[in-house]
Amino acid sequence: MKRINRGYSLLEVTVVIAMIALLATMAVPSYQRVARKTHRVSAMALLMELHLRQEKYRADNSAYATTLTQIGAPTSGGVADDYSLSIPTSTATSNLLRADARSPGSQATDSQDEVSCARLEIDQSGARTPAACWR
């Protein structure tokens, strides 16, 4: 008499679930790391754009902008959801643009080569800190 299998044994199902769990434990941290880096790159691009806007503002007004509104920085959506943007210092001859990761949030734990990338900065000369994060 021929025996017909109509399903999977408990052992087969358990092995498949264990393999899926193992793959998930390896894939999820890698995905989160890539997502954090992608958000950081977006923040860096925005800071570079705001840096250029600051230079244009200074050329038109003899001093750097003191508020983000003056240079048209976004206040919500995109990068502004992950980072708090600010101009901590601004004078006629110097300025500093800053993006601080919002906490709680995944960007607060972002790092590169064991250097925290939760705070990104660029000054009037284009110097970017922390340098490890801008590579």
C-alpha cells in the first residue's frame, strides 16, 4: 500500500522556524546599521546645503544668518524628523551649523569607527566634525 504524505512533520517545521530566526538575527542589525548611515548621509547633505545657503546669505547681508528660517531650513519631515537642526553660533565672520540626533531615536546610537555620529557640525570654513562620520 502506498503512503501519502499530506503535510510536514513537527520537526521539519521547527527546523525551518529556527533557520528563519537565525537569518533574522543576522539581517536585522545589518539593516538597522545601513538605515542609520543612510539617515546620517541625508543629514550631512542637508548641512552642506545649509552651509551654501549661509554663504549666500552672508554675501547678500554682510553677516551670517542667525536663524534657520532665514536660510530656509526644513522644520519637519525628512532629516528634521531624525535630527534637530540649529545654528548655535553665528556672527558677521563665523557660523556653525549643527544636526543633533533626536532622542529617543535610532540615530542617537549612530556611530562610525567607534565615534558617535549623533552630533554633526559644519562651520564657515567647511570644517566638518566628527571627521570619522563624514567619510
